[in-house]
Amino acid sequence: MVLRPRALAMWAGALVTTVAVAPVLSAAPGEPAVPLTSQQLSAAGFTVAPNTKAWGAPVTMSAVTGPVWQDLTITGQAPDSVPIGQILTMERFYATGGPGAFKPLNITAVVGANRRFVLHFQFGYPGLWGYRVGYQGPGARPEFIGFEFQFTTTGKGKPAPPADALAVSLSPKRLARAGFTAVPNVSGWGGTAKISATSAPAGTPVLISGRAPGTVKPGQLLTLNRFIATDTRGSGHFEVVPGVLTTVRDDGTYAVQMELNEPGLSGYSLGIGVGQQWVGIEFQLETTERTNPKQG
């Protein structure tokens, strides 16, 4: 779906009834956003349930409202016209006194071989916003191919950043506020977890182990995901760390050894999707530069 610039310019003072698709719009850096009601967003195509009319395939969200830093998932099917391996990106819409702007967020998913996709993410800024997920099609005048929705993030926080804000790194304190604590956070896990280190040189083994909750059965696969922050309030998405996975043993315990090479401090989640919810352990881990042995 693309929104007509003329219709978007009306948002500050009236409802919009026209929906289509257009290239990503831009706004002046730092231009303040105009708050929109749920009715205004719905009239412009950002419905409470995902608007898949132009997308042409089913999409499901784990929630339509939630507190800051809540784990959220969007699962869906891509239509046959979308290539396998296509990257889908989430964008937030900023209504202004002019045409408004879409800001790409650091929240992405890849269309798999079965044409399924999953976005696993958090929002750190409160408020009601319109979002879209998709990609720019080919051609000299590419159209946006995707679906739209609205979401209300509750809780305390600063207003969302300008549409030209960039992705950022989070401090240990910010990561902890977003749920990624130095001691593994098991509040959304329901089982136990312990980690052998909170900081390790690149390539050094780090072990995380514990007992799975009753909702995660023996034989089920746990994967490790790295949190990629979009802003300093904790918005962002999760990316699977390749090759780091384990299965729950027959006695309900698990253990996985990680050898991470991505430098810096990051938040991680080890877990599994159960229904539309993510059940996992969240923690922070710093990967430092690899130390070279001294030559004799």
C-alpha cells in the first residue's frame, strides 16, 4: 500500500480516506510529529489488525497494545509474488504538518523457503503509531509492497525520535531496563538459567544452562537471538545467531555453548516461540577483542 502525499497532508486536521502506495516520503530533520487518533490511522490504512488487503496473504500479531520493552512477534505468509529470501523492514509513520514521513526501523525479517516470516522485536517509545512492514519493489518508480497496522505502546518514556534518527548502541543500564540483565532474566522464561561469564574475548566459549519450563517440552529447539537496538529507549528487533542452538533434554534441562565473534555489548535471548508468544531467557554479554598470545 502507498499513501498519497495529498491525503497525508490532510492528517493534521481531518480524516484521510484515500489509500494507495508511493515511494518513502521524507520530512525535514527534527520536524515534530502530529499525534493521530486510532480512527485517523485506520482511515489511512493503519488498522488495528494488520491490513493485508494489498499484501494478499495472512499476517498475525501477538498483541495490538503492550508496555515498553515487551517481546512482540508478527508471523505471516508472503504471497507468491514476493521472492524467497526477500528482506522485509518495519517502518514507523510520522504525521507532520506536511506530507509526513516513514522512518525505517532496525526491525527486519527474511521470507523463508516456505514463504513464512517472523519478526521478533520490542518497542521502547510509548504512544500510538502507524507502522508498515515490507519492501520497495523494482522499477524506476518503485512502490512499497507490504502491510500496515497500528500499535499502542504504553508506559513512561520520551516522545519518539525524529524520522531521521539512526540506530544506536545501548549501555549496560539501558539494556537492563529493556530486560537484558547481567544475571539471566528468567521472568518471561519460567525456568532457570545461569551463564558462565558476562564478558569474554571473541571466540571464547561461554556456557548457558538451566531447566526449561513446563511449556517447553523435551526435544524442542532453543535458538539464540541477538537484540539490535533502534533507539536509546530499547526499541529494536532480534536476529538469530547462526549455529547457536540446543534441544531440551528428556529431563527438562538444557545447555548451549556460545562462541560469539560480534564485538561489543549486546542483549541476547535464548528461547522458542510458543504459539504467538516468545518464551525465553534474556541476558547481556560483552564480547571483547580477541587476545593474541605473546610470541616468545
